Amino acid sequence: MALRGSLNEVNLADICQLLAMGRKSGCLWITDRSNFGYVYFDQGRVTYASVLNRPDRLGELLVQNGVIDREQLSAAMEGQAHQPGARLGRLLVGQGAMTEEQLKQYVELQISEAVYHLFTWSQGSFHFDPDHVPEEEEARLVSINAENLLLEGARRVDEWSLIEKRIPSFDLVFSLTRQPEGDEIELTGEQRKVIAALDGQRSVDEVVRETGLVEFAAGKALYGLVQAGFAEQSGRKVGAQKDTPEARIQRHLDLGLAFDRAGLLEDAAREFRRVVELDEHNELAHRKLARIALHGKKAADALHHYGALPGAQQKTYGVLRNRALALEMLGRYDEALQLLDVAEGIRPSDVDLFLHRGIALLKADQPRGANDAFIRYRERLGKRLPPPIYFAHAVLAAALDGSTEDAVRIGREGLASYPKDGAILVNTGAVLEQVGEPAASEAFYLRAVGQDPPPQAHKNLGDLAHRRGDLGGARAHYERAVRVEPQLGDDVYARLGQLARQDADLRRAGEYFQRALELNPSNEAARSGQRELEQAHTG
């Protein structure tokens, strides 16, 4: 079940309730373009949640609540510095500073607080990815009943709407106006902690850290003191953390990486572009922008960003492979093949190089070399199953190299493993058509029409219908083909122009011929058709 929509139309609590009741598993991503958060579900239960750029307070919470001391926290943080990727809580358990149960208790607290924070978002968008598996180790530690989170979250949202009228920002500074005396007021434990931390210097955020309370508990306690007249706003913390260029770069990088991880590539690209505006030599941002450009088939943009990398980085194996792919997309096959040769020198054992070399050679109209590359690919692959892209291209390479029997065998082998792959169906059908089996080829094309993408199948069905004189059927298939893929080919538009002219629809015929010439100014059939229309008009 894939869900996506706007928080303006449905609130987050309702979405979470739907996922919980449906016992769904996956990741719910939430963004308002400047903030980003996510919640993982497993069979309808919450297993992890996080909000970007919200500080991880696990260490401070443990110290302030007396679970560990400063020395133990410092030792664990030093261990983190020497073990990249190590989690603080796991290190503390390994050191004997805390138990596994204590770790679970505070991880659950952090996850719950992240969910409650997300419930306060009223603008932005969300989408649920049922296939996304969490990478965080903490996602395997706890499993929280979503119904409990929903009830507590709803209560907090209602209370916070009142609290934020008095405490609209966590950089405000509050001071005690007087100390509560005797039985004047019954203070809560949280209020006692807040009173001890209010010195007229600390911001609310610093009070939260000093007391070891979660944000909501500290804010609620302070709100009660303000309402009772024991505390008042006395200032605002200014300049504690300057928004330096480095900080802005890191903020946009973090947001871009989070969007990228969620598959929100347009949002990710926007953040990475902002990084490049601030730091034109930022390697990570250029790499990410290049990859996103490739995904969007914007090969020239991809080459631009790869070209912005330092010279040594441009010659790494991964970059060479991706640059070769971009060049192939631009039709610069010789340059692509040169880069693949360089990549093979770096990693000669990578069998996929032969696959991509075969595809590039096929597109460069070198079927003999392509067929040889595909044969070597299968030899090196051994007993492993090739991907669909191999079968789709190897069929054509074998046929163009004169090995039509091998081509049909490869196509049927591919369809045994990938019976719904449109490219294999279309290309195998084309070979069958070439060897004089029009009925079999038409059956393959009809199967391909129901797959994704179908435009080439419709084009080939149109060709078959045209050859047997079914002009209405040919026109219908051609029109479907260009409706699905407007850039399919100039020959399709030229044929549509000829059919429209035969139907005396001269206006549409002219439009089709013009479109064919836009795609290929050398298309003689379209140019001839256009001249005939002009002569008919002047005559």
C-alpha cells in the first residue's frame, strides 16, 4: 500500500492510525521542505522515528537522569570517535555503564518524543514506502504500540497549543520573579527541576538540557510557573550559535541526504544545488546532483557535475562508469567505450563491464562487437541469472550479427525468467518478424502492450497492421505509441502523417510531418509529404 498526500488535507495522526490498523510495515516520510522526519512501522507497530536536525539527546538524558555519569559518557563518546558508525547506547551497554533494558527504555523515549514532535506539523507532505527497511540499529530494539502514541500525541498537541502562547520559542530566556514558599503551590517534580535551572541566563533550550527533561515536560512545567506568576520572560538568547556558511552548508547537505534517502529526488536536488551555491567545490553535492541527473535522464547535467569533481575523483571506478553511461545516453558512444576501457583497467573482475560495453557497442551500430561482449558476459557470469536488460539487448545483437537462431533462443530464455518484461517481448517479437513468423511476433507485441513501457510494442503492432492493409488499426497503434512516448521516433510521425493525408485530414497530416522533421530534419518521407501538402494547398 503506497500512500502520499498533503498534511493540509489529512493530519499525521490519522495516517499513523490507518497504518497501525492495517498492520502495515514500511517507512512514513514527512517533510515541509525545510524540515524532514520519518517513522518506521513493523506490522503496525512503531519501531523507529527521527527528525532531521533535532539533536540526539540520549547521552544528556542518561546523565541528567542518573543512569550514567559524565566520565562514562565521555568514554563512550571517545569510543565513537574511534569507531565510525558505532551507536552511543550500544557502546555504553558494552562498557557495562547501563543495561540493555535501560537502553531500550531511553531509546523508546527518544522515538516517542520524535513522533510527538512530528504530530505538531500541520503543513507539508507525506508518503509511505512499504518496501523501505530501516538501517538504524535502534529499529530492532523496541516495538511501540501505535495506539498509545496516538492518544498521548493528541493530548500533547492540544496542550502545546496553549503552552506555545507563552513560550513561542526555545531561545527565550525566563527568570524567576520569586520563589514559591511553603504550601503556596504544590510543585511537580518537573517544576522543581525547572526552578533550579532558571537563572536568568539560560534559554529554554538550555533549561531542557540542564534538567534532563524532554521538551514537552520542561515546557509544560515552565508554562505552569509563568501562569502562577513565579517566572517571566526576561530576554532572548542571541548569538549562541551563529548561522555560519559552514552550518548552512551542513544543514542543506543533511536535508538533501534525507530527501535522497526517501526517494524525493526533486527536493534532494534543490538542497544539493543550494550547497553548490554556497560551496561550488563541494564534492558530495556534485556527486549527488550527477546521480539524480542520471536518474532523470539528464545526461548533460550529469556530466557537468562529474566535471566539477577534482581530477582524481573523475577517474574513480564509480564515476567512470556513470560518466560512460551519461555519454552513452548522449550518443557519444566512442567516448563512452573509452571510459569503460579505463574502468576495466581499475576493476577487471567486474563482469557488468562486459554487459555495459555490449549495450554501448550495440547502440554504436557495432553488432559484431556487441554480440562478442554479451557472449563474454554470459561466460563470466557463470550460472547466475542475467538481468532483463541483458536479454533485451543480446537478442538484438545476435540477430543483427546474423545469428537469428541464437537471438530467438536468447529471447525465449529471457522470457522464461521475465515473462512480463516489455523490452524482451518487443525485441524477440522483432526477430520473429524478421525470420518470417508474423503471427508469433504479433502475439509477443500484444503481450508487451500490457507491460511497462508499451510504446515500442504499439509501434511494431502498427507496422504489422500497416503491412497487411489494416490502416485503421495501424493508425490506432501509432497514436497510442506517441501518446505514451512523444519522442518515440520521427518515422512514426511520418507514417501517421501519410495515414492522415489518406484520410483527407490535411491539417493533422501537416502537424505530424512537422513533428517528424523536428525530431529528424533529414526524414525524406516527412519532407516529401509536407511538400505535397503545400502543393495541394496552393493548387
